[in-house]
Amino acid sequence: MVHDPVAMLIPVEEALALALADLKPLPPERISLWSADGRVLAEDIVARSPLPPFDHSAMDGYAVQSGALLGEGPHELRVIGEISTDAGGVEVGPTTCCRIFTGAVLPEGADAVIIQENVTREGDVIRFDERPDPGQNVRREGSDLAAGTVALTAGERLDAGRLGLIAALDRVEAVVARRPVVTSLSTGDELRPPGQPGRRESIPESNGLVLSALARRAGAIPRVAPFVRDARAATEAAIRAAAAGSDLLVTVGGASVGDHDLVRPAMEAVGVTIDFWGGALKPGKPTASGRLGTTRVLGLPDNPGSATLTFCLFGMAILRTLQGDRAPRPRPTRMPVRGGLRRRPGREEYLRATLELEAEGWVARLHRGQSSGAVTSFARADALVRVPADQAEVVDGASLDVFRLADF
């Protein structure tokens, strides 16, 4: 169903549902773990062997047979060897022990390790007061994962901890979803590349750089199409060219209803099926979503604050869903807000804020400048505060949903 922007603005959650509808994960590929950070698993990771693969010491100390230590301390044992990485045939008996280091294989006969700080040693004899419990300071074979256990599941986003686990399972590669290709296309006669000369009324285009950085963070391959001027035929040709080979096409600008806003008629002319046009969102009302063949299309406003916000909400979720990410959207945290404002209800609003740690905990301090046209809007923000559509006022100290920008 196409939602007519004149009739109504579609609520944000409904708009997101339409933007993500029918998206299928891209085909898988096998890559090295060294280049897999941030990618999304396309298969389960199963432990082929136990983890840890053998009983080993969790501390530097002495491997002992705890059951042979009878009565009250102090206890005395004779040191018969030293183990750093390999037990090497050493066997501990009722009256003997073995010097052992962290990670070393537990020798035969031993079932506990006494840490070196609790031992007094003279020559080849150690003395200690407390008898250790069986398994003390020992990491047992398979205590983390038994052989055949699913360690990670398809749809998990890889990070340092998950990559370390895969490597610990003796793997050097992972099967992940292919990186989606996203192309951004900015429109407008006023645009010029940063650092290039232009007329006084021209504007250095910054949205392409911002969207590329965000797309790269989402695991995508960003492309920036040449600017297109405010001409109908040129806009149609630019949309066709930018969509070719793209999994996601993002247009920036020309999305409103002015005489020079040519993106919607150009999209319709080249065959884009529009799912919605106009969201009950501030900033970012003239946001649109559609599809052209297998390419998902996202239309964004050209104001820097609006473009960045709408791409965070819609573009990042699309790119993560294309990779089969089970959590394509960030989770909000409820926290107090510092600062207040009155607003006209009707649209869900996302206010830029900075996270601060106070004595009672974390708070989100609202920025004074919330203009959608200000490039400074996101330059120093690290969080977004969501204000419900029906709320007319944000009261200082009230608790609202807060999203960390780093989580998009």
C-alpha cells in the first residue's frame, strides 16, 4: 500500500516495517577472521572439539592430588618436576606435586592447583596450610563448550569477543553474508565538492561522506554517485545509473513537494515501486522507501541533520537486514534527560544529545542546536533521545528512550 503524504504521514515503526519488508539476506561468502570484524555470520559455528581441549591450570602454582591430603595443615609435598606447556609424562602421587604454570596441561594424578602465593618452598619441598578442593584453579576439558555444541549462530554480528571464540575453536575463516553495495546520490544545483571553487551561493556537499562512513560501519561497500542537477531527465538517468549494481540506492534531496523536488516523479518514471513517502518523523519528514527490481531505494531529505538521522534509522537497518543480522536495530536505554523544550506534537522526534556520567548514573544532555539544517547537529552528539509523537513537552529530568549513535 502506498501512503499518500498529503493524506497522512506514516508512523515511524510502520515506515520501518515497510522499508524492511521482504528483505532477504545476501549470498554467503567465506572470509578470513582477520577481515571479519563487523560482518554477520551466515552459518552456525559448532565446536568440533571440547573447549578447553584438555584439563589445564588456571594459575601459576603447584599441581597436587587433593584427595591424598589428610588431616589439618600444614601439609608438605615434594616437588618432582616443572610443567610449562606439556605434562611430559609427569605423574603426581599422594606425597608429591609438580610446579605448573597458567595454561599448562594438568599432570596425571593431579586434580587441583595451589597458587604460588599460598605456598612456602624450600628446595624441593613445599608447605601450605589449606587443603585445596578438587578442581580448584583448574579449567576442565569442555568446561566452556562440549564437542558438538553450537558456539555462535547465524545472524550474530561478529566483534572482538566472537572472533576470539572462533579462533579458539581452531578456525581461521568464517562464512558471512556478502557485503551489500550502497550508492548515495545527492541532488541539487547548489552542490559542489568540498574544497572546490564555486559561486558564493554554492554549498560543499557533506552528506555523501557521512552516509559512506555510516554504511561502512554497517559492513557495506559505499559508493558515491556524481551529483545530479535539478533537471528531470538528468535525475531519471542518474537514478538508473546509481541503482545498477546496488543493493541499496539512497537519494539525498529533492524529496519534498517543491517545484525543484524532482526525485519522486523521476523515481516513478524509471519504475521505482514506492512503499511510503513521508514519515511522522522529526527531523526527516520527507523520507521515502521503495524498490527498483532487486534494489531497495531510500529517499532522504538533504538537510544534514535530517539525512544523517534518517539514514541511521532506515539505511543502517536495511543494510544490516540484508546481511541477515538478527538485531538490525539498536536497543534504547531508558535514562534521565538534562534540558527541556516544548514542541508541537504529531511527529516522533529524535533529539541530539551527549551522554554524561553523574553521581546517580548516566544522563543524556540535550544539545541547544537541534536544527535539521545544521551540520553541527551530529558533530558532537553521541546519542539520540526519542520523544513520542504525542508528547508536547520534554521536562528536564524526565526519563526517555536513548539510543547510542555507536550502536546503529
